[in-house]
Amino acid sequence: MPCPPNRAMLSVEARGCWSLDSKAPLLQLALHQCTAAFMVLRLLPPRTWWQLRALSPDWRRLLDDNAGSRPQTSSGELEEDNQSMSCFGLVKLLVEASGPLRTANDEVDFAGCVYRAVHHGSTGPLQQLLRPLAAESWARRPFAVAVAREALVQAAVAGDVNSCLAVLKQHGPNSPAAASSRSLCRDDAMMAMKAAAEWHQMSPDDVPEPSRRAVDEVLKAVC
């Protein structure tokens, strides 16, 4: 015949049940979708973010911030967009969590993400990606300058004036990057203009003339 539990055992069991009951509300809390997405995406390489952006408008709203989802005018001003209010801007948090860049693989992966943003003309995420490169503790100076320079060249060749403005806003002569000697200079703007001119000679119909002129005006302002 089993022995009945003594008072000490009942006391321990009672305390255990009380402890579990007190934590039960926490276990029943629903995890916010954005929080769950951030916890998963931060474990993936940056190039994955752009693959997800291409899947659906919902992914773009989740990753882009309000500025990234609003088109820019030729002067760099943001146009109003009612849908932009629903954006969450996880890219900014993901970029901060992905640094500092410690290894060559980290740098290659991050640079590819910047160039993909230029390729897609995503000016908001592009600025979010370029912003931390201005910090001395986040990436090596030669790497940061080289990435900004190449991004400007690619944007100029594509005739994307908004991407040119985005690069110059973060790494132009009067940008925050100038304080850490990581800003682009006159020579970089001239290099971008030369690359765009050479591409125009090889493929004259690839970039519309108004777009090419707009890029030239922006780059000449730096020169």
C-alpha cells in the first residue's frame, strides 16, 4: 500500500504548481510577427533579404521603412504615399545587427547587398545599408569608401538619379561620412561620370537621355 505524501512533499508540489501557474500568462503571449521575422532574418546573410523582398509586397512593407517605400523626385525629395504608413523598416534593424563586419566573407556579402539595392533602385534600403559604413567601428575605411564609390558608379551607369542622390546623401562631400574621412570626393564623381559616358557609347539606347542628363547634373554638382 503506497505511503501517503507528507506535508513537506505537498508543500513542494504546491509551490511548483503555483510557479507554473504564475508563468502561464507569459507562455500564452503571442509573438509579434515583426519580432519573429527579425529573430529569423538576422540569422540569414543579407542577400537573403532581397530575395524575400522580391516575393511579395508584404515582404517589402515588412523590410522597407517609410522612406524606402516612397518614390523620390529628381531633387531628392520624398513623395507622399499612403501605403508607406504600413511599413515596418526591419532593414534598418537587420543592418545594425549584421555588423560590425569582421571577416572578408562578411564584407563580400554586405557589398553584394548594397549593389543589389542599387540594381533594384531601392533608395530607402540603400541608404540604410550605406549609413553604418560611415562609422569607424563598423567596417574598414578602404572597404567602406570602395563600396560607396562602386555604388555611385553603378547608379550612374544605370541612369538612376535617385540612387545617385541616395549614395551622395550618405557618403557625399557634405555627408556624415565626411567626419570620419569616409566620404566620396570630386574624383569619385568624375569616375562615375566617365563610366556612364563609356557605357552610353557602347549602348546608346540603354539609358534614356533625360535620365542620363539628370545623373550628369547631380555628379557635376559634386565636381
